[in-house]
Amino acid sequence: MKTNRPTSVAAPSNGKTVSFAVLTVACIFIFFGSATAGAESGLHAPYLIIHVDAVPSRLFFEEYDAGHLPNIKAVFDDGKLVRYAVSPFFAGTEMLYPRLKTGAGPDQPLPITWEMYDRNSGRHISRIETQVILFSHLPTYSLTQIIHGIPGMDYLSGWALLNTPRLLDEYDIVEFFWFITDSYGHVFGEEAQRESLLILDEFLGILMKQLGSKPVNLVIYADHGMSMFERTYDAESAMAETAGDNEQFVYYPNLYLKDRTLAATTAEQLANRDEIDFAFYRADEFLIIGIHKEGQVMFRSEGNLITYSCEGPDPFGYADLGCLGRPLSDQDWLEMTCTSRYPAVPVQIVRYMDNALSGDIVAVLNPPKGLRTTVGFCGCHTGFVDTDCVVGVLMKGPDIDPSQIPDTFWLYEMYSQVLKIDPQNPTKADRAKNFFMVSDGGIDLQLSAFRNNTALSIGPQEWTFIGETTIARSFITQVRAGLGLASDKSLAGGLTPVASLRLDIYFGPLTYDHRNTIALTDGCRKSTSTLRFEAKNGVVLEWEYPNRIKLGVSW
């Protein structure tokens, strides 16, 4: 097999080939005409939703109010700042994100932690199954962003953020994930989280310059918080040891018992251990009791109302807030307690234990205690205090009316009830960008429709026609594969069927494009590499290695 260095695209060598090329161009315009004419019609201003993982509201707004996030502040100061959105217990991406996408509350049949036990089937639900559920709700283009959560990947995440305008041309809802604040908090602590927020702010400033006057609805939110701890505790071992032979399965915060009638005595024993602050169990259909070292709390749930009472000290300070002994709705609890150290605990626990997958005992430890894990050296999100559950949400855009956004809400209702959008089924544009390029070596035409591309190159002595489709896409890269025909001396000569594999690497308005074209008759290969700059007004300048300059337009 022979390999040629990159050469310019080429053109027909006789009248018959010219006629074929002209006919091809005509067919392309007829076939793609309707998509090309109205690709952007009917789409409202797109949403760019930036998910900042595991940053509590207090930490975020300390930086915001101190002026340390100047680019974020410049965007949102006249938008809507929600300082007290509440993420449901048990605070974790595995539980929250699928609920955020579907609008389902904690009592609905979705994961409640990484591993669970299904009493109905007697089956252990593994971490892998939960991860599949989580990843199935992520947009496919964002799956590689899990890698960006590795400590030290801030700038890779920033690189990805600068490419969101490309996806905003293709989807009306684009979700971007800044996962690294979570890993930094777990491994290095609060200051590392703050530093990562400053890097996010820096890249957001660059992004806003790229977007210019393009109308975009911009949302920044944290999925849950993170609390720093002074000492870690092995809660699961304590739960298993306390249950003894009666243990069915344990995975914090859930303890599943073989004999559920022993839940009360087991909870009392468990709450007396230093590893646990509260042990909750269901006394009857309507009553959940929580044992702690100085007494107990009671949550009575009837209809849509929950009443809180206590024996001994009031550990949550709800009496001072006027909540003691009053039947309150979930929203009432949220509004009356969202600014307190313990936001809406009765709702958090009752709705969690309403889920059929919750344990017979739900154990909780709060900071300054922390759950012992393989990566949790500094922080975790395993309790129901404000730093675990209260997060900030920032909103701004032509389709967002700040006067219609409440000052507090349950985070899993953000899409369905507050923004009223469906991120599970984002509208897609009919096509990606079209390109027309000219140079001293000929012309290049690329037309797109139905998520596929058709590329035609015509030069002085050769031509290539390829239809291709995207096989992988991320914020940074796109891989396309295609089939077509070529008349190219460097590919065996004559009319030859060819296959192509093309890699695009994006950096804001710059694209590095590498294509391999292979003749299917004898395996001869031709490679081309280009660097393309796309201006906001649609003018395109391209350099093809080693010495060809092309000028064109995109639309």
C-alpha cells in the first residue's frame, strides 16, 4: 500500500467527469435545499446550562459577592440569583441528576444512592447498574467530560466550554459539566474548589466574547453541595455491626433488615454510636421516628402535609422558626427553613423513605463528621445540613423572566417546573454548518442535513465526492466516517470507490481537520490536514498543509 503526503483536492480531467461533477452539485442542492434554507427557523434562543458539581451556595456566593467571579457577575447581576435552591437528600449526582432531567422527586423509582437493595425482588442493585442509569441521562456529547473531573483537568474543561457555541448551533439545550469542583473538594478541600471556580469564571469571560450578541439563555447551577469534615467515620461498619445477623444489606445511608420488626431497637442502638448522628425508621404508615443521642424527632405525614415534633431538645431549631407542631406542605417547609442550617429535614427524610428502595433504617452523619471513602480526604456530601443540600442557581436570557422565578425551589424541579424545558428531548437543528471554499487548487463544498455531511472537492486534475456521518462527538472532537467516489491519480487513478475517516478537533473558532481517504480497490491512502478559522460573520480562512490557503464562507 502506498501513502502520499497531503495534496490539494482536485478536478475532473475530461468533459464527462465535469458533467458528472456538475450533476452531482445540482443533485446536492436539490436534496439539501429545504434543510439549508430553514435550518435555524423555529428555534427559540438556545439554553446553555452549566452544571457546577458539588459547590454549596455559601461558598459560591462568598466568591461572587466578594467580586472574585467578575465575568459571572457581569452576566448575571441583572438576571435571577437563586441563593437557596435545595437539593434532595441523599445529595449525590447519582441520585439527583436523573431526577433533574425527569422532574421526579426522591420518592419516585430512580436511584437513591450508588447501591441499593430491592425488597420486592430480593436483588442487590449494583453500582454499575446505577452508573448506567446516570450515564443514560447524560447527553452523549458530554460523556467524555467524566475525564475532565480528574484533578488537574480544569483547563481541559475550559477548552471544552469554549466549544459550546458550536453545539448551540445544533441543539436548543446544551448541558455542560464542570465536574472538577467535586473531585477537588473531596481530595483537596474547599480552597481548591474556590480556585476551580476562578478558572471557570475566566473561561466564561472568553466564552461570552465568542457569543457576542448571539441570544442565549444561560443557567449556572450546582447539583448539590459539599461539607468539609474534621474526622471520618466508618458508618457502614457500625450499621452492619449493630444489625448483626439481622443485616440483609447495608450501603450508607440505608440499612436493610431481615426482620423489619426490629427496626426500632436497632435504630436506638445505632444512634448511640459515635459514627451516627440520627437513625430514622418507620413506626407506622404515617410516622417516621428519628433517634439521636439526646432524644428523638417525629415526622408525621398525612396527605401532602408533614408535622414535626420532638422529645428532648429540638436539634433543628424549628421551634424558633415557627414550624414545631404545624402541618406544613413541602413548599411551606422549604420556604420557612431554606436559610437555616437544616433545610426542610422532615421533607428530605419523609420523601426519601417513601421510596420503595430506601432502607428499613436510614442513618445520617453530619459535618464536622465525614463518611470514610477511598477519595473523601477533605469533603463529602452525606448529610442534610445546608452545605450538603443548599445550592445556588443563576439564570439570565431572553426566555427567562426573573419575576417568574421563585427565590427558593427544589432543585429536581428546576427544568420541569421553573424553566419549563425538556432537556431529555432537545430540539436539534436540521443540519450543521455548510461550507464553500475556494483556492488556487479548486473548490470545496460541504453541505449538511439530517446530521450527515456531503463533501465535494474539485481541483484541476481530480475530484472527490464523499457522504459521511458522525460516529462520535464531544465538546472537543468529532469523528466522521464516509463512503464515496474519487477520480484521483494519487488514489489508483480513474473512477475509484473510497472510504474516509475524518477527525475534527475544536478550539473555539479554530478547527483542526485531519482526513484519511482510502481507495477500496487497492488500499492506497491519501491524508490531508487543515487548520480552519471561522469568523462570526461566516467568513472562513483555511490553511491546508503544507502550503495552500483557502477562503470561503459558512452558513
